[in-house]
Amino acid sequence: MLEVRRSRAYTRWFGWYSRRQFRRHFHSLRVAMPPGLPKMEPGIPVIFYCNHAYWWDGFWSQLCTELYFHQNLFIIIEQPQLEKHRFFTRIGAFSIDRSNARSAVRTLDYAASCLLSSSPRQNALWIFPQGLIEHVDKRPLLFFRGTAGIADRVLKSTGKLYLVSVVSRIEYLEDQKPELFLSFRPARLISRDQWDGLDALTGHLQESTESHLDDVKRQVVERRLDGFETVVRGAESINRRVENIRGMFRPCKQNESPSGPRTGDDG
């Protein structure tokens, strides 16, 4: 198991690097954020559970933490992927090996210990319960029970935990480059006396994520994007540059000189 080797300097660098990559590859990154969500009680740990449709997921989780939450970010990544990209351990990532039951249990214990660790900042775990990258419109979603297992461990110790649904969707709209949409739902505060078991919570997370994804898809298809804030705007793509250049060389309208419209006869 690969554990967290957090570095503040590296985290700051990675924030700069993430923005650079988003500007390069996307027309924009838009976020729908409930107003009260960043004001969760700091002493209660939080689990952000997300769909897993893109390679970019590790990038935007760190960026949103920096922009909105200022928490101690922890993120679980599959062992083979984290072996390839070990730099993620420097921003709070640790690994899970689902092929090894004993190792997987150790990861769940480690995740709970991260959420329960003493800190002036809120501890937050970002997790992708699908366990692998799947198409954004795949239904039904099938979640592993690891998220519920971590919640069980945390609730036994603290009695309270926030759960937050987060979904992502990438679409091509009116630009050569794609748009990245991130949507957060209000936090759900659960307590130990509400615990119904691993299967019940896992089922709730699946249904909540499916409903959330379907809502975002409808918003994008119907172009109802007022609830999304543009947090990163990409560099102009080629099609926008061509349009701007063409606009510079459009012929003047009839009865207009290059210096402006003629309003009368001087002679």
C-alpha cells in the first residue's frame, strides 16, 4: 500500500500545474456549488463520493479543495494507477489493491484514520466507489462497499460524518475544446443512530450519484447553465482565433468609411 507523503510546496505547485493543464485542454471548467457547502462544521470529517468517468478526476478534486474548502485532502487511487503516478501521494493520495483482501481492509482502516486525525482543518476524503473508469452514462452504477466501510469506521469513533455527492461531465458545446462541468450537492450529515448497514448506504450512494448525473446531463443538454460558475477559462482555441481574425478584415458596411459613418456632404 502506498501512503500519503504530503508536501505543501508540491501541493502549491500542483495547483498551478492543474490550472495550466485545464487552460490548455478545456474551453472552460465550470462548477455548480451550493452556497452553504464550503461552510461545513470543520470538526466533522467529510467524504466526497464521485463518479469516475475521466482521467482528470485527481486534478479537479485538488483544485476544488484549494478554491472552496481549504481542507486536508485525502484521495484513494487504485494501486496500479498510483504506482504509475506516485506524485499524487504528495497531494494526499494513497492506494487500494482490491485484488488483495487483506490489503484492501488495511486501506479502509488507513482511510478512517486519516479522517479521524487531529487537525485544525477539516479532513476530507475523495473517493470513486466505482473503482474503475466507466462511461459517464453507464447505468446502473455499481459501487464497491469500501466507502460504506470507511463511513462505518468513522461513525463508530466520532458519531457524525458528512457525505457529499460530486459528479463530473465533459461535453463539447460551441467550441473546439470541451467543457468540464463539476456539480456538488448539499452535504448530508449522518449520525451513528441512522446507520442501516453497508449495503443500505452503498445503495443510497449509487442512487444518489445516478440521479445527480442525470440532472447535470439535462442541464447541459437544455443549456441551463446559469448555476455553473466558470472557475478556469482556457486559452482561445483555433476556431476562436480564426473568428477573431476574420472579424478584423470584414469589409465596411455600405456608406461607411474605415473611419466611421458619413453623416453629410462637406462640399
